[in-house]
Amino acid sequence: MKSSKKTSSSFNSELERGNPYLAGILDATVNIIILRDNNKKLLYINKRFSKYFPNYKSIDDFDREHDSISELFD
């Protein structure tokens, strides 16, 4: 079975190109939205996350340091 090696940033770009309406909804919400795949690989963080946690310049920066967003609230 061939595994997908998409990066988080390519997923975001794909979402914006493939379904800009959905990407707009996810980014316009006042809630933080994080999407992970079945292997817990971080796929998407909406713009609200960046507003509350500006020290993470990319999804990959956050993913390297944390397994869950709940770690930020302990």
C-alpha cells in the first residue's frame, strides 16, 4: 500500500484550491479548529489558532512541539 506523504502546508493549499468555500468557513469561525488524520498527523489549523498562538509560524512548528492542543492549557 502506497502511503501519502503530503505535508500539512500542502493539505492547506489543497483545501483552499479544492474547496475555497469550506476553507473560508473554517478560517472565519471564532473557534480554533485543528484537523488530524487517523495517524494523528496534524493536517490543518485554522487562522483563529494563529491569532491565539502567534509564536507558531507554521503547522509543522506546532506539531514538532506538541501532541495535542490540550498541552497548551495544562
